Amino acid sequence: MLVPSLLSTALFSLLITAVPAEQKRPAKSATTTSICSSTTTTSATPEPTFTYQSCGGFRIQQKPCPSGQICVDDPYKPGCGMACDAPGICVTPTFCGGFAGLRCKDGRKCVEDPRDDCDPENGGADCGGICV
């Protein structure tokens, strides 16, 4: 009797992992026994949401950035940015990073400055960036 019970539990576990997350529903009357249990608490810091003018990308009427600003990839959106014809964002170039390790204010990210040839991924450990 123990073997069929273990076999059905194993098959149930395999079926549950094969079902997409949005289709999973909690069982109405299921009892789960666990030998080991661990609890991991993760506190995710929400990404800041700043408002930037859109620029670049593959559009018929690209809007240029205002004077004193540059068009860069949006680091808050996934993907390859303007290299894949997605629009960028206009930012005022505020220096960050570099040898001094200057941090950005207001929770902004320090990203690679597209205007220089310094690449932090290829030996440029002291590359400066811009705050976005």
C-alpha cells in the first residue's frame, strides 16, 4: 500500500511541475508532508520610475532630445534597446562611477556612457557612466 501511495505522489509532483504557473490552482484538500523545509525571505527593491522623453528607435518621426540631453538605452526596460530599434530615453548626462566610484542621487542607476570608448565589460574598470 505504501508503494502505490509514493508512486502516485511522485506522478502528481511531475504533473504539477509540467503545468504552467498561470494554470496552477491550489488543491482543495491536499495534505503535504515535507521532510526538509527552508524559508527564504527576499525583499526586492522596486525599480524607480522616472519620466523621460522618448528618443531614437525605429520610428518615422524620431523626436530629438532637448538641448543639453543625450539619447541612451532605457536601463529600466529589458532587451537590447536602440540596437534593436527600441526607443531610448533623453537624459541630462550626470557623471557617475569612474575611479572615484561616484554614486547617483535619487535612486537612479549608473549606466555606461555611450559617448566614450570605455567599456567596463572589457577591461575598463574605471569607466565613468551617467546617471539614469
